[in-house]
Amino acid sequence: MSVVTTNPPSDGALAEARKAIEAVLMVTDTPADPRLLAQLVEVAPEVVDGLCEQLAAVYDADDRGFELVRVAGGWRF
């Protein structure tokens, strides 16, 4: 039996994915499905959710004038 394992993305790849996700979220007018974002940045949907949660926490900690929230099955400002 062969077990296929996937290596987690590197820190650099995660940083680039986070930037790309942030850019897409800034221009979309509907909640962005994590599965679609995952395809765009070539990481697992679970990684996308984690990155979005990190971004949301940063925005909250910085007391920004906007929030990143999960709504209607996707992420939206």
C-alpha cells in the first residue's frame, strides 16, 4: 500500500498565498469561497481558511476600519 503525503507549503509560499488572497478579497463583491481561493493560490482550502483567520485577527488587532469575516460559505470584507 502506498501512502501519498503532501508537504506543507513553505513560509515563503504561505506569505505569497496570503498576499494573493488579500488582493482577491479586496476586489470581490461577493463572499469568496475558500475552495476557489485554494485553486487560485494552489494550497488546500483548509490552509486558505487558516490564512483568512490570520488576516482577520491582524485586522482586528490593528483596529482597522473594516473586518474580514466568514459569511455565506466564503470570506468577505
